[in-house]
Amino acid sequence: MITRLTKLLLLASIALFYTLVVFNNLTDFDSNYQFVRHVLMMDSTFPGNQGMWRALNSPALHLASYWSLIAWAFATMVLCWWGVWQLLRRLKSPAAEFNAAKRIPILALLFGMLLWLGAFLTVGGEWFLMWQSAKWNGQQAAFRMFTTIGVVLLLMLQPERDDQP
């Protein structure tokens, strides 16, 4: 039971994290929007870099990108909480049923990892050269979240057995 509770509580912690991400993005909209805007404009990358042709200076694209990130985080949050509910409902079920209930949590954690790897580390970090910015560089935070969620995903992927404690 302790292994199942561990998986449930770690998933609930990730769900809470995404709940706060969505809450903060909506209640402190401009601060987080400015981050996205500056990354997309590449206005704090190294002077004279040859990648400036990639910069997006359209406020409409900045806003669309930001809303897309919020929507992605919201979808991840919903999937995580749905996953928590699925695991909670099957906490005392046979191992096969608990394993089957992990489909949604696994999908939720995948969504979470893709946000940090795909949007922040790959698109923001490499395409928009966020790594060159001293002020608007979110790569450390993105890597921290990618790694944290990845550890929870690896634990979630471990199959349950009926003889586990």
C-alpha cells in the first residue's frame, strides 16, 4: 500500500504544482506574459547573433503563444487531478486494476514533461536562443521540472504486484 500511496501523493503534488502554475499565469498575467514576450522577441540574446531572423515581434503571436502555454498547463493539471482520482478509486484494488488506472496519470505526466522539454527547453531554449539571455532564461527551471516529473513518471511506470507492501 505504501508504494501505491507514494505514487498517488507524488502525482497529487504534480497536480497541485500545475494548479498553481495556471493560477499564477492567470492572476499575474503580465509578469509571465513578459517572460514569453521577451523570449520570443529575442531582445536579450547576444548582440549580433546570427539567429535574430527567428525573432517574433508580433504582440498577437506573443499572446497566442502565452495562451497556448496556459492551455497546455491547464490540460496537464486536469489530467493530473483526473489521474489522482483514478488512483484513489483503485487504491485497494488488485494490482491489475491499479496498473490499469495508471493510464491517465502516465498521460498527464507525459503532457507535463512535453511542456518543459518541448516548449521551454527546445523551442524557447534552442530555437529562440533563451540560453543566451541573462534575464529571460528559464532553462534551469524547465530542466528542474522536466527532471522532477520524469522521476515521478519512472516511478509510476513501475508495475504493481499484489504482494507489495
